[in-house]
Amino acid sequence: MSAGSVVWRTSVAALLLALTGSRVAFAARAPVQVEAKLSAGTIEPGAVTSLLVTVIDPPTAVSDPQFLVPPGLDVLGSSRGQQFGVINGRSTTQVTFRYEIAGTRPGRYVLGPIKVALGNQLLRAEEVTLVVAAPAPANADLPRPAPVGGPAKGRAGRGSDVASLVLSLEPPAPVVGQACRLRVQLVQRVEMSEDSDYDPPGTPGYWSESWSDLSRYRAREGRRIVIVTESALRLYPLAPGPAVITPARGVVTPSSESALDPLGSLVGTPIRIASESLRVGVRPLPDGAPANFGGGVGEFGLSWSSDRSHTTQDQGITARLDVRGLGNLPLLRAPAYSPADFEVFAATVEDSLPPAGVLGRGRRSFVWTLLPRRAGHLQLAAPTLSWFDPAASRYLSATPGSLAIEVLSARPGADAEDADGLPGVFRSHPSRPGGHAAWPLLALVGGWLVALAVSSWRRSQRPDPGAADRARLREWLRSVGLVRGPDFWHTADEVSGWLQARGEQVLRIRESIAAARFGGRVDAEEDVRRSLIERLAASIPAPPPRWPLQLAAVGLGLLGLVAALLALPRSTSDRRTERAAAADARARAGDVPAAEAEWARLWDESPGDPALAARLAWGAMTRDDVAVATVWVLRGDRSEARDPALRVMAARVRDAGGLVGAPGRALPLRSLEWAFLAFLLGVASGVRAPRGLGATLAAAALAAGAWWPVESAWRARQDLAVVRTSVALPPTGVTLDSGQVVRVRGKSAAGVDVRAASDLEGTLPSGALWILGRR
């Protein structure tokens, strides 16, 4: 039997089967009927089923059916076909309308009523119910669920019982540019020989990548187990509207089966199979795209970074915008970028995409080479990128935060080298080993003592509370001593009343006053005058002494100033300074090893001088040992912030790739600056001010005095380590470069447990690290 005969017979049989299975009655003179049915009554979200509306024996032209599509379903495309046939000697005509219906969310949906206009007659088909069910868990015996699809077109003979090809696209209704995954599945129902051929489907209107490798797994189809061979392709629609993916075609050859196999006649016979074509309705992107829309469709996140935070004006930096996420990364265009204070020299693109045929997360990096236009502390602004998010159905824009770049002048200066090779900053800032830093807490105590001194002096200058009483008593003394007659007796009555109110015994005096005022007896005037003068003179209060408060103010002020002076940093001994200067001279003479040895001995005797650590870091850099230079920069930075010599060396170490991951300072103030601030705030807290402001100043003074000691103690207790040479961090496989700073989490027999980032942990051998430890 020829292949053409087999195809013809199969097609005729399929047509007869469809006609006989129809619920339409082909009786003579049967009325026009309209029938609606679904190719699959239950699908999963994202899957597609076909709604077939069939009009049987229409006498006139048939209009397109009209029906409502409930929310949760989408119509992806439609087609119209017409068939003629003869059944029982009678010719029949069928007009079939086919609609591809996609389910977007689970639920039970009713399509209809479906109305068809036939001339002046309006016919109606029964409503159909479509169930969009959540995916059921896969069979425990199978790694993946069975493919879904109807019989493939173009099978020869009993090819549908042998194998079939199935196409599926996810998502089924993409927007322009959205990443899609096209799967081709060969469903194998019998054993096959290796004599097979395959032509992949065509994808006109799509930008596609390469096909994935073939995967083979077992699945369940009804009650039988089938073998599925699958390949996938990642592709992106380029224009809105209908897009047809052409059928996949192949030739398979069944191998030998059991003698009782009903397909035994097909063994060794090549059979042609083909999938159905896949009609896809590509949706357009909505209007209103931002001006900086880069063509991206998906879910993305941006990160902005540079290869260094310090550079010189004549040395370029590399800025990188990483776009990570799930979407059409290969179609993403670079955003326009022209930063202020920087000149763009070159731009490149780097991709890291998921494996072929997988809708996974990837990365697309836009890299710019920039040259600073001026020196100073510059801000490197990030570009803005916009994209369309299909899940949110809207455009999104993001601009990462700016990067702080310190650009040093290219002209000779503190960061340049002398003619003898040493940095110029070493000459202007010599090393002074020994001594100690400022003590901000002692400066705070000095400030509070000065504040108490000011308060004591102010108290000594307060007005005398008894001044009014003394003035009145002196006036009474004058009146009692000078006035005569009735005025005297009136004044004497007031004075005696005041004395009586104080509890003094003045009964006889008051009797004499009453006798004089009301009885005319005035012979006792002088006795009364003398007695009142004595009593008043004894009652005048003495002014309070001011000298104790003033003396206390002077003493407290002197103590506060002494404490402030003691809080200042102490210089080193002349002997060590001379040794450090002699080591600098050796380095300038070219004997760097001897200079390094002397600097190391001075550090062992009096550790902590940042300028000395900067010299040791410079010695390591002359040997291109970035790791050791990083160690010395970290050691020097633990003592003081913003040391000029250490700052210059830290910039050089960063340029060489070191100090990556080094902890920074929240407030980079030196101990002397903290001490000065604590002293001023302590004094200000004692100045007369509203109660709330005084308490705030006192709290600020306490914070300024305690910040530097607490931060120094915390930095001294940090368990840090520096990577000696480039090494992979197991189990992550990430390579750590020489000079990178990691945190030590613990030690074990396997090595040192470290953390290189917030989410990057592993174990390194002890020999791969310089461990700083705690001081």
C-alpha cells in the first residue's frame, strides 16, 4: 500500500468519523441546525482550546457568530471553513467557525448564547461550559505531566497510534517583544527505530534563539505510558496581530513488536507525522510609552556600580548598569547616557542568558568607560531605564542611586610621588609613632566642668534677696533717729509691729507708744527711740557672701580647661620620631627593605599610627602585594579617620583592586574633632537655655564624647581577613580577588568560615587569608 493511499484513506475515515459523531441529524429536508462544542472542556491556565460553531445545511450566506466572552478568557484568533459531503445519497454542507480560546485564570465559564444570523432568521446554539482548572500534581511515577493536544494532522494509516507531534506556546497570548517558549513534543506510543527525520516548525514574525537539547521522559496518556521527546525554543514576537507558527513535521519508523501487536503491519514502515499549526494573537504594547523606553518587556531590576570609588583625573573608570530579571533581555536597548562631569569614551554590552529554551532569569549589562572632567568629590548619576511589565500591564521606570566618586587631581601634589619615589604626602605628614589619640570623653567632662563654672559664677551674680528688707530697715532707722513728735510715734508703732511679727518681745515699748499717742505722755520718747534703734540695727540681715561661688567657679573652670588639655592627642617621643624620619630617608635612598623593617619595628613597639601604616602599605605596593597593602590600610584606619597619608595610600590600593568589601565609617571624624565637638556641646548644655534645649544639648554632648571610643572599640573587635591571592569560594564557586576583605565567621577543621557579602558565604583554607583578628 502506498503512502499516498494511506493518507487519503485516513483523511476520508477521519471525515466520516467526524460526520457520524455529530449530533446533527441528516434526515431529508432537515431544518438548519447550529451546533457549538469545545475541543477540550477542561484546560489549565495559559492553555488553549478550540470553540467550533457548525452551521449545517445553510440555505443562504452565514454571518459570523456573535457571543460574549466572559472575563478570564481571551479569544486569540478565529477561522472559517466549509465542507461538502454525501451521506446516504444526500449532499450536505457544513460551515464551521473555529475560535481559539485561552484561559487566563481558573474558573468555570459559560460561552454563549451563540447567535448566528441566517438571512432574516436568527439561529441560536446551546451554551457551552469551559472549566479552567489549576494544574493537577504530576503523577508520582512520572517526572512531568503528559502533553495535551489533539491528533496530529497528516498521519498515515494508523500513525496516530504510533506517534504524534504537539506544539504549545507559553504564554499563549503574548504582547509584542515578550519572551515566549515554544515547545515541540514527540509523543511516542510504540518503540521506534533510529531511522527518523524531523523538520522544526517555522516561526515567521518572531525573533528566535537556538533550540534546546532534546529531553526524554515518560508520561501518562490516559491509561498507558508514553515516551515524550521534547525540545524548546525561546522566541519573541516582533509585531502585533495574528502570527502563525507552521507545523512541525517528521518521519518515524516503528520497530519490531510482539507478534500479537495489532500494529505489527507498520513495523519498519516510515510514517509521516505533523503537528497542527499554532495560531497566536500577538497583543500590541499600550500607548503612552516613556521617552526612555528601551524595548524591554518583562520583570526587571536594576543595579548601578563602578569598578572603583577613587581615581585620578587622567584615569578612566568603568560604570556598569546590570539589568536582571525575566524578559526579553536580548532585545533590550542601551539607554542614552551622558553624565555630567564625565566624558563617555566607550560603551559595550554583556549578556548572561538562561539556557536555551528556558524562560528563566538572566542579566544584560551595559558598560560605559568614563573619564572625569574635573577633580573633586563627584556624583556619578545612573541612567534611567523604562520597560513594560506584562504582569502589571503598565510601563515602569527606574533610576538607581548615584555613586560617589573621589577624583584626585592629576597635577603634582600630595598624592603625587617625590623624585625619590615616596609619595609627597609622606614629607608633609611625617610619621609620629607612640602617644595617644584624643580622648573625647575627657573633653566632655572638661566641657561639663566649664559649664558648672559658668553656672556657679552666674549664681554668685544673682540679686541679693534681702536687699529690700535692709533698705526698709535703714529707712526706719533714719526715721526713728530723726523725726520728733507725732511722726516719731507713728513710725515707732510701725516698727514695733514689725518687730512683734518677727516674734520679739516689744510689749513695754508698745505700751509706751500707746501711752504717748493716746494718753499724751511723751516722757519715754528717748527711751523708746534708743530701744527701737538697737532692735532695728540687730535685725538688719547681712548680705550673702559671693566669694565662695566665685571661688568655686574659678576652680571648676580651671579643672575643665585642664581636662580639655589632657584630652588632646599626645605627641610621640623625639627618639621614635627620629627613627621614623631615618626610615623615610632610607626609603628615599632606595633601601626600601631596610625602611620597611624599621617601620615594622616601630609599629610593634607603638601600634596605631595611621601615617606609619600608610608607609608600610606603600612598601607592600612597591612589591605589587595588594593583599598586604590592604592589611596595613585596614590597621591604620582602625585608629584614626581621614589621615592624609593613609587616604592617599587607600586610594592607590583601591585602584589596584584591593579593599573590596572593607567596612566604612558612619561619621568619618577624627578623635580630636570628636573631642572638640564634645567639649563645645558640654559647655553649651550649661548655658542658660530652655529646659528641653538644655537636655538635648547634654544628650548630644554625651553622644559626641562616646562615639569615637565606642566606634574604635567596635572596629577593633571586627574579625576581618584579607584574601592573599585569587581563590574560588566553595561552595559558591565565586572567585575572590587578592586584596578583597571578608568577615571571619568562625574557624573549623576545614578552614576559615567567611562571609564575602550579605548572601555569599563559604569556607576558605587558612593559608589563603591574612587574618587581622581583634586588637
